[in-house]
Amino acid sequence: MGESGSRIAERALMHLEAIECAHDLRITNKSEIVSEIACRVSDERSVLVICTSLNTWVAMNRTDGSIFIPREVLEPLIELAEIRERSA
């Protein structure tokens, strides 16, 4: 992961940690989500869009203490971000 990927990973981690704080829970697959985002998008705005959507999903599906964000939730969000980045 290059400097850009590292910056994106840091941004994604910050957003996911904010989601955890806001909902008082732990995202059990947070590191996998950060890695996937950092490998596939290069724009901080894409990270914001993805994580805002994840925040909404967590709010609607939250459980006590911890939550696992399934790949079928994350994948379409990243795909849309990739499409937006290619067309920008």
C-alpha cells in the first residue's frame, strides 16, 4: 500500500472508529473493511461516502456491544465509489 493507500486507510479507520463511538459498539471486522477500502479507492470523498453509508447500515442493524459488517453490505458501496472515481 502506497502513501495514498495509507492515507485512505487512516481516513477509513477514523470514520469507522467514529461510528463505533457514536453507536457505542465495536465493529468486529474493522481491519478487513479498512484494508478493502484502502486497496480499492483512492479518493477521501469516496471513503466518506462509503463510511456514511456504513454508519446508516450500522444504525439500522445495530446490536449490543459488537457488529459484523457483511461483505454483501460493503461490496456494493465500494463498487459505486470505484465507478464514481473512474468517471470523475
